Amino acid sequence: MVGKYTKDEIVARAKDLARMIAETDEVDFFKRAEAQIHENEKVRSLISDIKGLQKQAVNLQHYGKPEALKKVEDKIASIEQDLDDIPVVQEFKQSQIEVNDLLQLIASAISNTVTNEIITSTGGDLLYGETGASMKHSDSECKGHDH
């Protein structure tokens, strides 16, 4: 038997892994930070202001009013800065970064392991990152030449 696992089996394992990730400290911190964001009246008010101004910006852009658009965009940037200064928002953003870092780490681990498995299973060289197939190919090229 050539293939040992089906795509469905691998997807099932991926779902198990996702459930494990959902129970990490990083995700727990993210969920708590998100809840605090939703409960914070000042945050909700500022987000609502930004959404209103974004609608104005779309209209001003549509009607070709660059000066008014610039004023609205500056106001949005100012409110976004106020939002970023709020500790719960900083915590939320930090928690997003930590969850993304965790996901990147997992994606890299999977990718690197698959690559290394391919290299070693084909008799390749991990140090040079070459599969056995590319090494055999380069060997045969050298045989026909006098060095």
C-alpha cells in the first residue's frame, strides 16, 4: 500500500488539533480580551463613530469631494488612535498577535516536517534540502563529464 492516510483522515486530525489549539492559554486570553472589548462602552462608542465616519468617507469619495474626505479620514485616524490608547484594546491586539504567532508556528512545523519527511524518505540530504530524486539527477549529470 502506497498511501497510508486519506485526506479525510488528515482533516479529522486537523480538527482534533484545532480543538487543542482552542484550549490553549493564548486562545483563552483572546476570548477574554474580546469579551472585554464588547463590554466596554467607550470602545463600542468609538467603533460606532468610526463606522459612521467610514460611511461618510465612502459618500464623499463617490461625489468627488477630496478636501472634505481628507478631514473625515483625519478624524477616523484620530479616533483610531484614541481606541488604540485604551488598555483593553491593546490587550486584544496583543492577544490577536499571540494567536496568530501560534498558528504560524503550527503551520511552519507542519510544512517543515512534511518537507523533511519527503527528503529523508527519498534518501535525500536534509542539510542541503535536496530530495533523493534531485541528488540522483545531479549525480548522473556529473558522470558524463571529466572533472
